[in-house]
Amino acid sequence: MSIALTTQPQTEGAPNGALSLLSMFQEFHAELSGIRNALSLGDRMAEQGQPLPDPAQVAVRINRRLHRLLDTQAATAMRLGGRFGVELYREAQYVMAALADEMLLHGDAWAGREHWLDNLLELSLFGTRVAGERVFQRLDALLAGPPQQEYELLSVYLAALSLGFRGRYHRHQDEPIRRRYRQGLADRLAEATGYAGPTPFLCPAAYAATVTEGREVRLPHLRPWFYGLLIVLALHTAVAHGVWYVRTYRLGPLATPVTAEKPAAVPIVPAGKPEAAR
């Protein structure tokens, strides 16, 4: 049985029988994001003193909820793609389980995080605990293989890395390695899909008004304006002083006779003391 793969989520106009691994990944990530939001809300309720369920039971319920979704997707892959579809989905499922385990273990803190070690999706689905190593081993094989591969599977790996999966490269100084993997997947996807144009943007409208051509225009220097302001202030001070001098220089001779006459001193008699009799 042949299988049709699409790079976009299934819509009403999508052909019947099309299996989209990327759509399934998006569905799983939406479910995981909802669970993480609920856990954050539960932590805030705990801070307010409200009772919460047993953290161990919460971890079990999360595992069952995600496990149920993955089982449903596996059945859909079998129905739409047969054995080939199941094999492809099985590998994508491993990536999804690895991403969920890492987010629930090393993401936002929540009360049952330590109990998740006993409820790993990878453990319940595949019986292993080596996703941090195995994901990148598989990536090395994919990037070293022939260019013509299932590009939706490459898209799932790229989406997981872009959403923060680190695995064995979890240290901050390992970011160049993770970036190299992402770039390698993006280049391989471009080869597989035949896309050779510029890198698409998430919001193209935001770049519509971006100037990419034309001569460089610099802002005017403020130094000429500063010097001009100093000159204007100096001229204003000089003119004001000149006007004041012209208006007041004649007052000097007129005020001289007034200031030259000194009034006679008047004796001051303390209050309450009569003058002595002569």
C-alpha cells in the first residue's frame, strides 16, 4: 500500500487517505502543552493552600493520557499507511515520547516531576531509557544517508529540536552542536522537497516594510547645533548687556547728589525709659 505524505496539517481540502506525521506531532505537542499549563495552574493552587491530588497519581494519569493519544495515532497510521505508515510513525512516536519525557523532567518544575522517572513514555512504549543518545544516533544516520528520504520524518526531528529537545547535548556550551543538527535537517529538507528559495518566515507580513535596498542614510550630527546654540546664547548675552548699559548709564550722574547727602543721626531712646531731668 502506498502512502501519501504532506508537509502541512490536514485540512478539509486535504485528500482522503493522506497521512501527515507533522500533523500528528502538532497534535501531540498541543496535548503536551495543555498538560504543562494544567500543571502550572496546579502549582499556583498549591501555593494558595488548596489541596491537590497525589503527585505520583498525577504522573500516572499523564502517562496514560499521552499513551492513549499515541496509540490512537498509531491506529490511524496503520489505517492510512499500512505497515509502511506504521514504521514511519513508530520512529516519529519515539521522537515525540523523548520530547515529552525531557520537557516533563527538565522543563517547568511541578510536584510530580520526580515520579515521572517511573512513568517515562519511552519506558512504557519502547522499554528503554536511552532517548537522549538514540535520537541523535538516528539523526546522524539520517543526515549521512541518501538525500531522498521521507521529509516528514525529517520535519518531526527538526520540530523536536526547535522546541528545545537537547538529549545528550544538554549543556549550554552544546548549543553550536544543536544548531548544526538543526541546520543540517533544514538543508536536507530543502533537498528532499526541492525548495531552493529563501528561508520562509513565520510572519511574512512583518517583513513587508523592511528596507533591503538603497543608500545608507545616517542621522545628522548634533555638534553643529550645539555650537550654534552656544553662539546664539553668547550674542543674546552681549546684546542684552549693551542694551542695559545704554539704558542705565545716565542714571549714575543723577544718583550721585542723592547718595552724597547724609541725613543727621537721630538718637534712639529705649522704650520705657524717660529722659533724665536736666
